[in-house]
Amino acid sequence: MSPLEMGAHVLQVAITLGVLTWLTFNMFRGSKSDTWWGRYAVYPMTALLAIQIGHDHLLPCLALGTVLRYAVNLAFTAMSKLDTLAEPIKIHRVNPPAEQHERELDWDGPVILSPAAFILVDWITPWMRQERVVAMSWESIVMMFVGHYLLVEPIYYVFHRWLHLPQVYKNSHVHHHTSVVTEAISGTSHPMLETLGYLLNFSFSFLLPAWCGCFSYGLVPLYFVWFDVMNCIGHCGFECVPRWLQAGPLKYFIYTSCYHSLHHSKYKFNYCLFCPIWDYLCGTVHSTTETLHEQVLTQPPRKLDAVFLGHGHGIFSMLHLPWISPFLCSHQHEQRWWMAPLQPLLFLWVVFCRYCLKTSSVQRYTYQGTQCATWCLPVTGHFYFMESQRKQIFDMVVQAAKDADDQGVKYLGLAHLNKAEFLNGGGKEMLPLLGDRKIRIVHGNTLTAAAVWQALHEHTTPKDEIVFAGSTSKIGRALCILLARRGHTVRMITGCEERFNNIKNEAGAAGKNLLQVRTYEEGVGCGVWVIGKLMPDKRIQALIKPGSLIIDFAVPHVREEVYRPYRYVNGAALSYSRKATDLTFCHDVPNTVPACLAATIIHAREDKGQHECGEVAVDEVEGWWEKAVKHGFSLSCIEPDKNAAKTD
């Protein structure tokens, strides 16, 4: 190689190292950084560096090990969210806060950096060079575990105790310990310097076999998988270790899920990595370690008071499930840019869910002491509009009600399409099939109507003329009658003259205030719009003047970028105090619950043993808002964004 070529090669390596270093620093800036997702560029840059310096022989085993690490962490995340598996042996019967899910998006930092660490060690030292690698053998495996238990474990214990010194803890380790109720992935969520310290320590499991001349490629995926399984056991939130693995001396060498959970709740105890002997030798084992393990494995199951039965929206919503991503499921269900290339796989996943999966529990939670859960039919919205699918979906809803009743659930709430008139008449057609079962069916439409009615009371006077889209629905009917009685002139957008006349007649003398219009254009000029059915974005922007009041209870709701120029109230999404519940699953609008879910909770809390099905009882609407307020639910009005109005 000529001096010029050598200089060019050195420059290439230097540039690659520089980019890799920048990416490493950038990946610890937090998920809110605009360039944070560039962290995954560390993988190709690591491969490029290995090829440039001629040390790429480790890449295949590192790639396999990395893929397996993601699989292990995803598997434990999924298991921790499966109600039938994890719920009976949950350590903390409370959900981690949504903020934790966002903070722990850095969990795969060590996974990303591990291949780079291997390449750098192989470049700087001769210990793992290609000519020194041997075939996999029992000697290799034994030396790897000797390196772990005699070097990694004691060094980790000392390092961990150092991390708990007040100043060090404040500057670094508090990031990890902010998670008191841990997730499977919590174990690898650390700041940069702490992560690098761990990588340095864990390298001894590979360096010892290398020093002894028995390092083999197979050790990499083997140790990666074993390490992550053990790490997930300590953080997954449910007890994975049976009692027999704690018998006699085994308790000194194998920790339990409860063991490490106590470290996150008690802080100054149970410091070990996976091997408790160092805690026993140093007197740092918490006194309740063994009793907690026994208690969790023998605790009785929790009984549910209320279940809300949801369903998927679009194809992308099937990724917003806790066993796939706790982070995504705590955010609004919307399509993100990176989902676009996954559309073919998502389509197959949706079909698999529809025909192979059963109704599942998405999340358990309490609301002011009431035990609740959201279950989900494995069905996306478009299936409901296929007549060939409706009978099967109807049967699935009925079966979910029977399953809930078998578990002692008192009230089953039905989400949007699960109570559609064309499916089961607002839940009414289910009742004969339930016989004398004790469970009560709740469509929750009365509270939705009450929330919209309350918004109209707060933001309008009887002199205001109102345009109403979705006016002949169950909720629309009740609201139009109430509005007419209050003195409003209501332009009911409907093409069904029979349904309009029925509502007008039901309103009695006030029916004179109800006017039938057939198009959105006939509402132009009105300053108050109630939207109870999907209205195209362009029609809203073209027909409703900025600054007007929009009260929305349609599903899907008016999008944020559309409603910004307007005064906007979402009557189907109720706010609540986050102190009242550990709910983190986002059903629809962030930091709210659907009004029909709130109604289900209220039914369970008041427990009057009544169904709420079929048509909305007009005379009960106002009373339901009083119940909502009593139980901690509220509405919020979003004022118009003047800049958005000017832009439009």
C-alpha cells in the first residue's frame, strides 16, 4: 500500500470512528432529541469500521447475538403483559407510569454498543483475533461462566455499591432507579458512562476464555441470550423463579424476580447482578426477600369489577399493544413514518389476529380502588363493515361477555363498533343470549350525550343556532330533543326523513325547532357545530369559519391539525386525575378515557345492577353528568390557535 493509499485509508477509518463516536454520544441525549433515532446507525457504522480495519470475522456471531437479544427482550415484554401468564404472579400490582416507557426507550443502548465494543477490543488487543478462535467446546462454556461468576459478579457488586454513593447516584444511577415498578427492558436503561462501565465489566466473560485460548464464536450469542434472560427475570415485574430453585444453597447463586424488585423499592439492599452470594457475604440482603418470593407465588388472583371491550382501529393500531410496545400503547394510535415499510407484514399480522387470536386483556388498572381492565377483540375496524364478518364478531362480543361473567366481572362496557346498531343494537340483542348471568352490559352512550350536553350548556345560549352531523344516532337523537327543548334551532343533517320525523315527534312542541337539512353546505354561517359522525377534514375547513365552536363525539375524532383554528370540545373523551388511576393505555385521545369507558367505571362503582343498552333515555342525560363529576371526570375546551386560523 502506497503512502497515499495508506493516508486515505487512515482518513477513512478516522472519519468512521468520528461518526461512530458522535452517534454514541447522540444516542444518550434522550428520545426527545431530533436526531435520537440515528442511534441505530451505530450498527452499520460498526460493520463499516470492522471491514475497514480488517476485523470483520466477529460480525456474523455479533449479528446473531444481537438479533437474539432483541427477541429475548421482546419475549419477556410480551409475557409480562399477558394477563393469563403474568397477572397471578405480579410483584407490584400496579402499572408503571407512561413517562417511564418514554424514558426507557434507551434500553437497547448496551445492545447497540456491544458489537462496537467487541470490534474495538479485537482491534486493540490480540486476544480474540481470528487465528486464536477455536471450535465451541465445553471448556469454552465453562471458562465463560467462570469468568462471569468469579470476575463479573464481584466486580459488579462493588461497582453497584459505588453507584449508590449519594453524589454518584444523583448524577447517574438515579436514571435507572426512577423506575420503581420495573419493566423487562428496565435492566439496560442507563446513562452513557454507566453503560460503558457495565460493558467493560461484562467483557470478562469473553476475555477469560480468550486469555485461556478457548474463545469461540458460539460464546457470543450464548452469553448474550443467557445474560438478557437473567436480566429480564430481575426486571420483568412477575416472578419467574419457582420455589425449588431457591432450595438450600441454590438461593446463593440464583436470584429471583422478587429479589431484584426489592432493590428497586428499598434501594440499599440486594445489590447483586444475578448471584446473591455477594449480598449474603456483605450483609445487604433485605429481610423480606424470601417471604416476598413465597407471598407472590401464592397470592390469590385479583377480581375485576369492570371490563371495557375495545377493538382495533386501522391496521397500524395493532402495533399499539402492550405486548409489542408499552411505549406505543401509551400514546395515541396513529400511523408513524416507520410503519409504512411494514404495511405488508402488518396486513399479515392483522389477518393472523383476526383468525388465530382470542379476545385478550390489554391492561388491568384501578380507578379510585375499582378494579378495571380493558380487553380487546383481535379485530380491526374494517372487518365490522364486512357483512360476512358481522355474525362472527357478534359471537365474539357475546363470548367475551360470558368469559367476563365467568371471572366475576360485574359490568362489561362496549367500545365504538362493539355496540354498533348494525352489530347488536347497542348491546340490546346480546341480553337474550346471556340468560340469567349476573354481568351487566353498558354501551355508555348516556354519558357521552351528557358530556356533549354539558359542553353545549357551558359554551352556548338558547339563541345559538346549531348544526348537527350524526343527529339521528342514539346520542344525536337524545341531544337534538334536549336542544330543541332548550330553545335552540337545530339543523339536523340527515337524509332519513323517517328517522327525522320520529325524533321531531318525540320532541313534542319543541319539535318546531328541529330542521332537516341534507348537506353540510346548508350549515354554512352557523357558529356552533356538533359533529357526531366522520366529517371530511376539507369540508370542516371549507364550511366552518375559524373561531366557531365545534363539539365533537365522532369516532374517529377531528384531528388536532384540523381543529386548531376552532374552539374545540371533545365530548367523547373525558379527562381524569392521573392520581386516581394507574391506567397508561391510551384508548384514543391522550390523557383522557372514552366516555363509554368512564360510564362503565361509574356503573361498577355505583353497582346498581342495571344494563345500559338500546336507545339513550333522554331524561337521564343531565343526571349522568352529575355522576361523572362526582367520580372525578371532566371536560376541557381547547381555545382556537389564532396563528392556525391566520394560516388557514
